[in-house]
Amino acid sequence: MVKTVRIGSLDYEVNISDTLSQKNDLAGRICYTSCVIDLDASSAPQRQYAVLFHEILHGIFSDSRLSETLDKDPALQEDIIEVMAHGILGVIRDNPDLVREIRELWDNGGTE
């Protein structure tokens, strides 16, 4: 598992927690003030990555006006984030050449 992820302009520490699900009944959690994402250690690795993307999307939404709208309906926000997290993870998993080409593009300063 990665140790950090950058969301917008902030770097978030990624921790695997042995007690997250036991104490909070959560598979993951993002803390905006301390820039930490906690993931449940008892989850399977594939599930941990899906939850990581879920929390990353929460981080992206928290910096947008869309969050203000979706905060009025937390269940809808969770549904949207869950669909997007699994969709994005699936695209990354199923298209390694796409991910490689994007990475190469940015490594070359955004030019081909």
C-alpha cells in the first residue's frame, strides 16, 4: 500500500489501522485537518484500494462546491462516491497502458 497520496495541493498520509473497523465500524476514514487516511487492516488488499479511492474522492469533493450540494443528502453523496471509486479503480486496473501513457506525459512536462 502507498504511504501517501496527493489530493489537490495536500499530501495525505495513508495508514493501515488494526482498530478502525473494531472501534468505528468503518472500512476507511479521511481526516481533513491532519491529512490522514486510515484503512482497515482486516480488509482484503483489493478492498483496501477500493476504500482508498473512496476516501480520495471524499477529499476531492470536500474542496469543491459539489460537496456543499451533496452534504444535504449524505446517502446520495456516499452512493456517488462509491460508484466513482470502483469505476476509477476498474479503469486503472483494466488499462495499464493508459495509466503508463498519462504518467509518461506528465513526466515529460505535459508534452509528447
